[in-house]
Amino acid sequence: MLSSNELNRVTDIAWTLVNQFASQDREVPVEANRGAQIIADHLRAAGLPVQMHQPELYLSLPKTAQVQIVGGKTLRAKPPAFTLHCPQGITGDLIYLPDAGGGTPLDRSPAALGALAAARGKIAVIEGFALPNFIAGLEAAGAIGAIVVNPGVDIHWGTVSTIWGTPELPDLARLPKIPSVAVNQPDGQALIALAQAGGQVVIRTELETGWFPQYLPVVEIPGKDSEDFVLLHGHYDSWREGVGDNGTGNACMLAVALALWQQRGTLKRGVRIAWWPGHSTGRYGGSAWFADTFARDLDRHCVAHLNCDSPGCRWATSYAEIACTAEAAPYVSQVVADVAGQVACGKRPQRNSDYTFNNIGVTGLFNASSNLPPEVLAEKGYYVVGGCGGNIAWHTENDTIEIADRDVLQKDIALYFAAVAGLAQADQLPFDWRLSAAEYVETIAQYQAACAFDLTPAAQAAGTLAAAIDALYAQDLPPAVFNDKVMALSRLLIPAHFTRGPRFSHDPALNVPPLPAIADAMLWHQIPADQQGFLRAQLMRGQNRLVDVFARAAQAVAL
């Protein structure tokens, strides 16, 4: 734990950075680089070594957009990153699809519900946020454009590419091929009424997409006993000044770095702290570049990663839900109890927030930390957003200094410091893989109940793995031996539970169900009978892969 004097000292420096970032654009690449330099200046002033990488990232920079009603007025709009650049405009009939949007769930598939069939040849109007799963579904259904009606009076910036990080050559085919825009709720309701009356619009989008050099500052604090390390990370690029998303996160990481540097002699493992560019305009381009460039080092030595996004925001006093992989949940709960005096429940991390390390197989803690309590959300009439602690200024021009709260930031600094320092100082990694094994057993049972395909081999392999993990925890092993086995489990089982693609690749920016190799068992009774043979083949192959991974994991922890 930090002393009150030390916590106040590093919070003062962090708050200085928050105020600097309140007037520093970090959306345009050259301005974002200035933001990175400001972070590096603070670190170097305190004596910390900073390595400033400069990757070339493929970015999409939204400029302007509009919706022109044929025979009527022109409405303000925003183009999401990576939408089709269409300054000449595209004209089409409107169609309102009430079942084709909604909220922020990246795993919802309106196409599977048949909700998009009527979109062919038309400009679809949907409600919610400009998200890749919705836009990709509309494109696949033949829509020529999309208008997304945001829930409030402000328009939210967004990103609609399904590609995580810099595309590979085969990925280029998945870049969006239709223009999409976001509008606010009042204009959106007018467009919904126009669609129901058979109206037409012209939508225009302007973006600049290409390769840009971006700074990526990294601090490395070595451990005294091991080359292993904890990775703390968060994005420093933002929409405009983006104080709550993610200026406060950058400040939190700065404070943690300063405090850890003062206690570096106590760290058994090292700590690396990285500030990412290209989060929004590059679809996690900075963290993907880092994962690609240092893949072998991460594979050999990274014991856990912690994402720091949108801490320290006004009214965000709840730590009731913290995203983490299951094995880390008891540790996260203990840290929250110690620092915040609250009971935290772990939840499965979504495929967002620079959770870039699943394909390598690294235990993950935190997408964010503090959030508005439900009663405050209800009192203020706020809808659900993806950052700023739940403040609806997220991804808008209103994400200014008023969104930050120094006291909340100080609590989050203490929380992240405790979490990172605890992992770096522990003799034995505080992860309980028995919880993850139980999750696999439960998931397979759920899938089996939903389909007629026999998942007994997967269930038996999961049971054998659970027994092997139980035996591991029943032994009093030397910490070095135990830690090696825990990391071996992570490298094998996190990819099996969170990814579809191979290791050292990047799955699309879409949520992945638990044990995805067999997750489509849930479709068994939803597809025509003449397609079940195809699904049977898919499940057989997926089960073979899963049984193999479980067997190798059980062998890895065998005593």
C-alpha cells in the first residue's frame, strides 16, 4: 500500500497531467504524438527511463459527415472511423430496422435473427451506437448505407472496423464498404419517421485513412529476482481532448509508474507500463503492434496484463463489477476490498479496451475500474456507454475537464498500484485456475443441454483437467515451480476460452463466446435440420481441438 504522503505526491503530478491533457488534442496523429511526449517528459523529470517507440500505424481519421434529406434540410452527423470515405454522397430510400441495433453488445448478431433482410438496396436506420457487428451485418445483407441513431442529444464518435489492429492482406476484404454515420436522438427520430413515410436521404462521409508514425512510450522497471513482468497499459489517444477517456487513465498510469519506481527495490518481478496510440482511429493499433513486436518476450515472461481505461471520473464510486479472467477474480476482489472497501464481482472481459493479449494467452485484469453506481445512472437518466466511468460525455466533445474528479482518481491510483505491486511482489502468483476449470465444466454442460451432438469427450477432458488443477493446488510447491505451471495454463487455456484464431494473431474486434470452438452448439435447434450435418462436423473438429488443449494443460500441471 502507498503511504498517504506518497499517494498525495503522485496524485498531484497525475492531476497536472489531467489538466494538461484537457487542452491537448490527442486525436490527430501529430497532436497525439505531442500527448505522448508530455507523458514522457513527466516520467523523465522523475528519473524514469522511457523508451519511445515509433510504429507506423494504419489509422482512419474521421473528418465530416452529413445526412441530407431529399427535398429538405441537412442534418449534422459524425462518421465513425474506418467507414467508407464517400464525399460524393450516396442516395437511397430509408428503412427503419428496430431489431437491427441496440446498445453496446459486440456479440449480438441481428443478421442471425433475420432482422436485416429488408435492408438490401436501402439506407438502414438503426438505434444505438456505430459498432462493427451492426455495420458488418447490414453490409452483408446488402444495405448501401447506415444511419445510427445515438441515444442522446450528443453524437458519439465510434469505430466500425471488425479488424483488430493493422490489417493483414486477407483482412482488407473486411474493411467496411458502405458509408455509415451517427446522428443524435432528436434528428434520429425525425429520420425514423421519414423512413416510415418512404423518404430518401443522401449521406456523405469524409475520412483520411493511411499510415501515420505514432509515439508509443514504455517504462520498464526491472524486478530483482526474475525476468518475468506485469504489464500495465492504456491508450493515450482520444477523441479530441478526451479527459475521461482516457486522459485520467494516462494520469493514473503515470502515478503508478512514479510510485513503483520509488519502491523498485521491493519488486520480485518487473513492471512494464505502456501508453498506446491508435486505440480508436487504429482499432487498437498500438497495443496490437506491441503484441506483435514483442510477442516472444510476452509469451515467455508476461505474468498478467492490466488495462487502465477511464478511471477517475466524476460520480464514479462503484467497483461492483471488474472485468478479469476467472482465475484472477479472487485477487481482484481482494484488492478492491483492501483499497475501496467494496465487494467486487469479476465478469468476463469483452473484446475491447486493448485486451490484445488473449491470443498469446496472458491472464487479464481490469478493462476499467470505477463506474457510476446504478442509482446514480438512474437518477441522471443516463444510458449505458463504454467509458468515462459511465458519464455520457464519452466519445463526445463534452469529455472535458469537468468529467475528471481528483478524489476518484486518487482512489483509482491506489487501486491500480495495489494490484500491480501485489503481482510484482508476490512469491506465488495469486491466480486460482480452479475457478477457470469450473467455468469450462459449466460451459460445456450448458452447450450439451442445447444440442444433440455428444460433447462427452469435452466434458471428460474438462473433468480430468479440473482434477489435475485441484492436485496442483493441493501441493506445497516451490513458488518458482508453481508459477511456471500457472503460466503454462494461461498460455494454453486463455486462447481456448477467448479466441478463435491461432496464437500470435488477432481475433476480430467482436466478442467471443466461452470455449468458442464448440460454442455454436447453441445454434443446434435454431438452424434447419438439413444444416445440422454441417454443424456436426464443425463441433466434432472444435471438440477435438478443445480436448487436445485440455489434455496438454493437464499434462503441463502434472506433478
